[in-house]
Amino acid sequence: MGKLHSLTLKIHRYDPEQKKSWVQEYKIDVGGMLRFTDVLRKINQEQDPGLAWISSCEHAQCGSCGVVVNGKPLLMCELLVQNAIRQFKTTTFSLKPLTIAPVLRDLIVDLPQAYKRVHKAKPYIIEPAETPPEGDELRIPPRVMERYVEATRCINCFCCAEACISSHRHFLGPNAMMANIVRLFDPKEKAKKERLDILYGDDGVARCHTSEACSFVCPKEIDVAHFIALGKEAKFS
Amino acid sequence: MNSRLRINAIRRCDALIIGAGGAGLRTAVDILAGKPDTTIIAVTKVSSPQKSHTTTAQGGFAAVNPKDPIDKPVYHMFDTWKGSDCSSDQNVIKKIVEAAWEQTLWLDNHGLHFTRNEEGRFSKRTFGGHTLEFGEGPSAFRAVFEADRTGKGIMDTVWGESLKRNVSFINQSIATELIFKGERCIGAIIFEEAKGEFTAVFAKATVISTGGLGQVYKITTNCRQNTGDGLALVLREGLPVMDLEAVQFHPTGIVGPGILASEALRGEGGFLLNKDMERFMERYAPKMKDLAPRDMVSRSIETEIREGRGVINSDFNLPHVWLDIRHLSDYVHDVKLPEVTGFFKKFAGIDPKKELCPVRPTVHYHMGGVPTNEFGEAQKSVDQIVPGLYAVGESASASFQGFNRLGTNSLLELFTMGKFVGDRVSEYLGDADEPGDLPKGAGEKSFALFSRYFESKGGENLWKIRETMRELMTEKVGVFRNEKDLNEAINQLIEFKEKSSHIKLSGSSLIMNQELVDRWELDNLLDVAIVIAHGAKDRKESRGAHTREDYPERKDEYNYHTLASMVEYGKVTLDKRPIDMSIFEEKSKDYKHFDFMARKY
């Protein structure tokens, strides 16, 4: 095994039955290649089986395990211990749940509620373009797709929404906006007018203050702010 | 019995989908496309269907355009049959392969961003075992894809369509029991984690689409949720599961977490090296080399490691081989496969443009599942279905994959079978009676289970049992198996099950109690693990992904699917289901290629 690191984790906890919040400190020795999800699992195994947190794919493809570590929203599954120590220059880490939805227990927030904002942006084709006859695919030049496919990598982890300085109440959020903007580019979507109504609606891009925090924190390294800017300028072709 | 445990709510719908991944939601969308006012409830364990395991599939979706001048659907059928080690059902192969192209057009039209070539048409790539001219020709470029996130494209598309068509979702919830009225399945008992409450969902038709069981093993590409829940659910109702011994090890898991490094890396020209920098696959599969089917490549890697030609990773103390993709162009690294090459950087600290990547076999997929016919109707025996109950996706086995699945055939199967199952459910809904009232005793199995969890006393540790079981399965029921190891595994699993009744939970809350769900998952894992071990023990031959060191050859006497049921823990009853040979038996033009054959690449 490689070198062990002695970590101190200060985890924000919440008990929904007692309606009680507190910060609990855990000390643990772990290898540098472990992910933070592995570290929490080790805490469940060795110290506290009751500490609640969620994950799913554990390789940054599903966006379930977002938390705020030392002030930065990120996915626990892609934060390696050695990188965390390097990045934050400490072995003490504070772990808080995201604030984009109410906390259900400990680090678990009500993601289904947060998702309602994405649903409002209609993450699907509202009205599909006509398909070519005779069983062929629609021809789309790669140059056209290059302008927006990067935005389709979004996994709705809500790290951008967490970092966004615009209010969570009045802005659907960077990720929801991006889901809408993708379809404004997409030649397969015919309902452009309805898309523009979402984009420029009361909870649309006008609420964005251009802090670009979304791009800064995106675990998928998507330049979210770039797509929001294109949305503001209506540059879809 | 714990008095807090009761049915808190009753809901009714036409169709209940248990597991809202790609297969389940494809089924839902297909039903709604035909009849938009159908009421559908979809239950998912994750916080949004978008978080399902389907989203992690990388490489592609196999589909032959019937107008293709070079490739033909019949070649794809042949490759699937041969790849399965002559163990898949030919009626299912024919049906799925012939419908494949139309399904890709549906996906494209509904928003999936398939990668295009310069002409603006679908790009295609090749995967292991896909060939032209019945294996005589070169590799077939048959898989359409969305960069290296094809599964995400499929998930996003069917999830979006489900939202659009008003599927009602119950997130962060598990199905703990099926409800029956006589022989007919009329819904399920759902435990909603965030509320800490049980809901009885009545449905005219119930579809199981809970995905895989990868968490039975120590190193797996499967997400945390893949604990064989649907299979354990069916087993607990006394119904059979099929071919669970056929577990696929993907040859290239990233050393450490076991994350999948897509076969597309080899499809694009990457190759494997041992410690002596030898391209060892040339010895095992002289023709297909690194693009031989997954079971063969996994066995080859394990053999290299066993014979001392592996490399040890000091961080994880794991032996591995190398995957070399340094020579691939920047375009492949940065545009065609950015997620996968990014995994090596993020999770292994390696720059795959400059360094060799450490890989080893990792549990990826199970070919078996709830036995169904070609329409997805769940079977209780060879010739009897369970009315009202369906299964689809990785949790089902029709069987398209037989004993080994080819890359890109799983997205094809889950999506296309989803459509067929949806069609069948729609037909059934037309004539089906309303389920009526809650039958006496419904929910009691769930309450008994949860009461046991809360009332158990003792010093056993949930996680220790879970981790030890995963190590045991990897060691004794892994890539290579033998009688002695399998017997040991079975005995130890029985011990683990006994130990698990002495686990004391740390809290008694029902609300968002992750430990309670972990405890329930442990039961599911232990249940499917012992069925895998029994199936493997009984099959005294080697076939596809199931390899017995003590019986290295495939044998004709085992030309059947294993049906296994379990009344009491460890008491597994085995039965047989014949392999469908309808393409061969029809004696049409190319039928000779669909006989049993030796599998060489």
C-alpha cells in the first residue's frame, strides 16, 4: 500500500426525526488513491454505520454525490484523497450538504425536488423535426453538433447551481438553462419559440449575474457560462 | 412485529415499472406512445432516473442498417449466437437484430446526439466479436454511438420522453414484495425511503427492470445500486431466475475502483501488453487478437497474471496488465473518447497519451436474469408464464446474450426488448381486469423482513459480512471456477446468511435510513450469490463466461439454460430450459451458420 494520510472530517449532520443539526468530527487514516466516497464508506464500516450519504455510479457519470467540501461544491466520487490534500492544502475537511434543496438526512438532500427546476426546462425534444424518408438518419454535419454537444455532457449534479450567485429561488439554474439551450441549437427540435420563452422567462437567463462560478466548479469541466452567454445573445446558429 | 410497519398509502396505475433505467423507461414510453392516457408509475432506487446505471454505458449500440451494402443483419445474428457460446435463443436474436436499426432512428429523432461522420450520417465503430461474413470477413463497423457516453444519451432520451409523457416517478424507493391475486401479479409493495413509509401500488401489469448484480463482486463497473434487487425479489416469491452463473467479467476495468475502460479503446486501436511488453492476445486469439469477445480476453489476462506475466499495482496491491493507447490520435483521446481517457487521469493519476494504463478484469454484466419469453413475459417454468408480470433489461433473460454478451449488444437489447415488452403490456392492459382490493396478508413479508432487521441483536458487522462475501465471490466464483472452491463458497455463504441475523442496526429510524437499505441489500446480495454458486457448481462444463478449470470444455449435454429457484436459503432447486434454435430449424438460406459450433477467434 502507498502512504497513509490522517484526515479529520467535520461532517454536517441532520436527524429528521429529532429535527436536530450538529457537526460531527471523524478521524481516519486512508490511502491517497481513495475517493471521498471510499472514505465515507470506510467510516460507515469502521466507525459509524448511521452516517447517511448517497452515491451511485461513483465515477462522475451520474451526479448523485455532490456535497460542499471546504466551501467548494464537488462530487465526492472524483475527489481523491491525495488531490484533496493538494488542492485544499490541508488534511481537515468540512463536508456540508448542498443547499439547492432541503436536507433529508446528514449529507443527503432532496434531489428530486431540485430536479423539478430541470423538468421546467423540458429536457427533451418538445416537437421533433421530420425524419427523412426510407429509414435514413437525419443528416447533421459534425460542425453543427460541435457547437453544442459539450453541453450535453451535463449530469445534473447541481454543483453549478450550488455555486451560482443568483438566487436559487428565482433562477432555474445554470444546468436547467443549459438543457434548454442545447435544444435551441439542436436541429432536431422544432419548438424554438417555446424554448425561447423558457430562456427569456422570469426565471430564465436574465437572472444570471455572469459570475461564471458555474464553469469554475463544473465537475465535467463544461464551460457552462459560455453556453449561458450564447443563450443571452441568442447565438444559436 | 414492529407496529410502525404498515401500509401507509395505496396507489393505483395501469403499469408499474420497478427500476427506471433505460429498459424500464423504454417500456413505459412505448406503452404511452400507443396509448397516451395509460397511467404509469416508475419506481427508482436513485434520486432521479437520470442517475441510473444505464447512464454509465460508454461504447455503443449495435445496429445494422438493412440497406447497408457491406454489413447484414444475419451477420450480426451469427456473431451474437457464436459470441454467446451457442447459448442464446435464436427467436430472440432474430427479433432484436431485425428491429435494431429502426430503434436507432427512433432514438435519434427523440433527441439522442449520435456522433456523425463528415457526411452527417451516424459514425460507427467496431467491438469485439462483431465480424462480417459469418466470422470469415474482417471486423464489422456496426455500433452507432454518442462519443463514449452512449448509455447517457439513451438514458437522457427515455427519461426526457417519460417526463414529457407524464410517467409518475417514485424516487429513492425500493420494491420489497410483489402482490399477487391468485396466480396473477397485481403490483408491489414499495418502501419510500425519504418518507420512511410503505406504499402498496396496484397495477394491472408489473415490469421488473432493476438492473444488475455487480455488487456481489469486489471489483465491478456496476454502480452502488446494482445489488440484484429484482432477482432477489423474484426468488423470494418462489419464482425462478435463469443462468445466473453466466457473469461477465469485462477485461479492462481501471485498476483500483474497477471503473470501466470501454472496449471502444481497443476498437479504436488500443492493445493489451503484459509485463514483458508482449501483445499477448496474439497467442490466445490469433485472428481477432485484442478484439476477441470479453470472456476470452478476461481469461487471457487472468492467465497472464497467474503465470507471472502481470504487474502489481502498489496502491491497491492488485495484479494487472497494461492497455496501450498512447499511439491513438489526439482526436480519439480528446473528442471521441474524452470521458474514458479522463477516468485514467482522475482515478488513476495517469496520462494515457503518454503512459500505459493499468487494467484488469472487472465484473460488468450478468447474462442471466428473470426468465422471460420473447415478449418479456416472466416465466414460472419452461412453458408457464406469470400473468401480469414482465421483466426487461439486465435483470431479465430472454435470452439474447446466452453465456457471453458482445459489446454494444446490451444497449441494443435493453432498448429493443423494452419496446417489445411495452407492446406486449399494452395488449395485456386492453383486456386486464382491475386488481381490486388489497389481498389479505399483503405487505407482511416486507414487515417481517424489516422487523427482523430492527430487532436483531448481536455483534456482527453488516459491512464486514458484505465485504467478505464480495471477496469470497471474487476468489471462488470468479473468472475461473472449480468444484472445491464452489463448495467452499456455498458453505461460507450459508454461514454469512446465518451471521447476518446477528447484525444490530445502529439506529431505529425509518426515514432516509441508509443503513436499513444497506441491510436489505445485503440479503439480496447473499441470495443471488448463492444461486450463482449453485448454478456454477451444477454446470460441469465451460461455456462462455462460465469457466470450470476442472471441466474446461463445453459439453452438448449442457445445451440448456439453468432455471434456479430457492425456497429456503441454500436449498436451490435447478431445472432446465431448452435453447431456442429456430433460425437453424427453419432451414432458410444461411441456417448452417446457426448450428452448435466451436468458438474460435
